[in-house]
Amino acid sequence: MTATVSPQRATGSGLQMPHTDHQPQPYNGPSRAEVLAMRKEYCNPAIFAYYKEPLMIVEGYMQYLYDETGRRYLDMLAGIVTVSCGHCHPKVTAKIKEQVDTLQHATTIYLHPNMPELAKKLSSKMPAGLDVTYFVNSGSEANDLAIQMARLYTGNADVIAVRNSYHGASPASNTLTSHSTWKYPVNVATGVHHTVCPDPYRSPFTGTPEEIATKSAADLKDLIRFGTSGSIAAFISEPIQGVGGTTYGAPNYLREVYAIVREHGGLCIADEVQTGFGRTGDHYWGFQNFDVVPDLVVMAKGIGNGVPLAAVTTRMEIAQALTQRVHFNTFGGNPVCMAAGLAVLDVIDEDGLQENSRVIGKRLKSGLTQLMSEHDLIGDVRGMGLMLGVELVRDRGTKEPAKAETLQVLEEARAMGVLIGKGGIDGNVLRIKPPMCITAEDADYALEVIHRALQAVESA
């Protein structure tokens, strides 16, 4: 993979995207205008698009995307962290095609080798004891299932999530989601509570990050004492919040919280939908960065490299709670998605993508930190591996969110061929989470583009 070198930025007025041998196929489908018109007329208006002029993507290869004109873009968002190995990775695509040609669908009432093989392979990546997996189709569904198992196992109903979190959009998982942008005002489930976010940059508490973490854990303990019956079913958290703006507490936070939760009869759920599969670099799972072991692990997005696949892994005694009634999933565990999952896990290891996340992530974070000294708009740079966030503020003292400026930075970067996401409670955090196959040259190009985009916004 890529050698460890200091981050660089292109010099001169010209920008040239790193070379690739891939040539996109000619596009012969409906025009962009026709697609946009059909979408507006026939698709639910809740479906939104980035950019003032929505981008039309018709092809992808590894870390690059192509529009209908053949123009190439560097994907620094990985389809919102859905693509782990790279768009249309040849090995993953080949395994999917092979399985589609053999057997496209068979429910779990029949035996097929792919499902237990993937469950076994996931078990080998987990801490000892976390070795039983149930496959579903999406992260929302997986979080629903994890909460259901926790409630059945403990006999308790109350669940605690973290403020500013995102755990899905289904009616039940939406109650876990605290991020107001994504949370509907009417929820069908009850018994869900939200504790303070341990993010030291915007915490209501003062002190060092470690002190803020301890105070945040104390808030959770008070929430259990005064907001529940005293016993809870579960605590669910993202090791690093994704939609929430790449926020997380000091390492002592999860250790203290997990102890409190277990003291009050609850199980600990790690939502690894965005942090799992080596993205954070030093570890395969996000929770390992904080020296804790959850009772249930939820995963989606990167596990299938774009294929609708999600899972919940837990201990056998917890999984047994689901056998109280018949539980069935029509498409969960289907042969095609299982083939994709098996190929993804192989590619992550064979291509050294966890190590690449560590090396290139360090390079990117170092370069972003350097940009902070050049651009007052940057209030904070944070994250691990290839899960990075850059919070933009109008004033570093007041930390006023630079909402409009963030949107403009995205537009400027897009014009230079780099696609970046946004997140945070105020939509003022640049989300930088590319496919894990990104190269050093790609990272340097992205850094230069972000630099120029910030320059353009600051001088406007």
C-alpha cells in the first residue's frame, strides 16, 4: 500500500487529479434533465440531493465516481461510508455476479453455506464470546433488532442513547436517533431516553476531555436514577458519531458508561455502522479504540460495500432470547448479500485496507490540522483513521456554526472534482470518510482542494 510520508499540497494554479487507468463507459441513458424531472414527479419529495445543481452519477470505480459526461470525481464520502473497499471492486463484484448466476434467492428456512460462513468469519473478527450473528438488510433494522433482543433478554424496557446520535430512520430506530434534522416529531416507541453527548468541543460541561467524559457519564447515571425505574434494557452509542459530526468522548467515557449500564441491569450496544471494518485504522472495530467490549455489535453499510446488508452479533445467551417466538427475515442472509459480505471481509484483509486507513487517515488529519493554522473558519479537526471531521465556525471564541459557509465549501470542492459530506447538529462539519482504498496522492489532492475551497469562501 502507500508509504508513510508527510502530507503535501499541489502548488501552482493548476489542479490535476491523480492518474487512473480506468476509462468510464459511454453513457447512453436518459439525460440529467430527464432524470431530475422524473425524480421530482414520481419519487417521494423527502428524497433530497446534495448541491445547488444535483450531481448525476452513472459509474464508479474504486475511489472514483463518474457523471454522465464522463467527468471523474474523487469520492471523499464513500456513499456516506457505505463503500469500504471501493466502488465496484473487481473481487467483490465478481463474487456477487458468480452468486447471482448460481442462486439469487433462498430464504433461511433452507440451508446454504454462505450465511454460516459469513457468520463464522465475523466471529473471528470479534472479541471472544461475541460469536452469534443475525443478518438483516439495513442499519435501521439491525438497531431495531438489537434493542428488541436487549429488552427480551433483560426484561427491562428503558433504553438510553446519546444526544446528537443517528441510529436509523425506521419508526423504532428513529426514537434512538437524537439528531433533530433526522428525527420526526411523532414516534411510535416509548421508553427511550437521551444522555448528554461527551464531545469535548461543544459539551455543556467544562474541564479536560477526561473530566467532561466523567461528567457526561454521571449525567447518564442520573438519567437512570431519575428518568427510569432504575433498571434499563440497553445503552446504545456510536463509538464515533457519524451524522453527528465525527464526535466522541475521551477514552474513559465508554468505560465508565458501560460499567454504569451493567450495574443497572442493561446491555451495551455498539453501533458500528460507520466505524467498523478497519475504518478507524488502529483497530477493526470502533469500540476497540476505547478499550471496551459491548454485548451486542450492530453493523451495516461497509459490510456489504454498497449491497443492502446489515447484522447484529452478540453472545449466544442473548441471542437465545429471540427464540421465545418465531422470528423470520425474508431477505436477511440471502446468498447474494452473503457472497458480497464474504468478499468484502477478504478484500479488507488482502488489500491491507485497515492499515491503509491508518496511514492515509494520519496523513489527511495532519494536513487538515495544518489547514487549521491557515484558515480561521476551521474550529476543530477530529477523528480516527478515515473517519474524519472538520468543524467550521464563524468565530473560534463563540464557536458560532458556519452553516452557509459549509455548504459553499461543498460546492467549491465539487467544482474541483472532490465530493465531501456534511454533518453535525448544525450541518457545519465537513465529513471526510472516503473508500478505504484511497491513496496518498488522492489525499494530497483532496487537501489542496479543501484549502482552495476555504480560500474562496473566506474571500467572498
